[in-house]
Amino acid sequence: MPYSAEGQAMSPDDYPGNSAHHGMAMSGDGTKLCMAGTIDDYAAIVSRPGLSTDRIIPVGDIPYWTQTSTDGRYCYVSLSGADQVVVISYATSQIVARVPVGDFPQRERNQKVTEEAIAAL
């Protein structure tokens, strides 16, 4: 994945979590990858099998981890420096939502939660 001039000038020891690019997820149908460009604040949607870049998406501060939604249609990218998870459509390579999640999110996992548990929050 591409590096900005600022990213190229960084030492690997200065990368967040020692990772220039951290996190890769695959769409449910296996045709797309979602990759976190950690030091350059982007996510990329990449088509398989040719590995051509569909779009570089500026997402915000320190994209750290990626996860595919349970239906396989969306990529979740944690933004550790923005305290958010951004949701990207694999079909359109566009951001469809930003979810505030609290301090310095890193890894996310899909989970089913009952309505009762949500109501109790």
C-alpha cells in the first residue's frame, strides 16, 4: 500500500504499534480486501484476485484494525486516534457511518447482543 512522504520519512519504531499498515479483512464474497493504512490515516478497498486498488479512503486518525460485518457487506475500521469505528461499504468503497466508541479503540469483533442487554445500557 502507498506511503505518504511523511510516512516514508518515519522510522518503523515510530509507527503506532510498530505497524505502517495494520489490519486486513475480506468481504463476505471474497472479492474485496479492506486494509488499514495506519500511519497515513486511510483505509483502502482492494479487488481480488488482481489486487487492484479500488479506492484509498481518508478515514481519520490512526486506522488500526479492520473487521468484516456478519453479512459480509461492510468493513469496520477502528480509528484509534479519533475514538470511532468507521463503516465502509465494500460495494461502493464509501464511508456509510461513523460510530463513536470511546477511548483509543483497537480491535473490534462482531457479536450478537440481545435487545434486553442493549436496553439495560
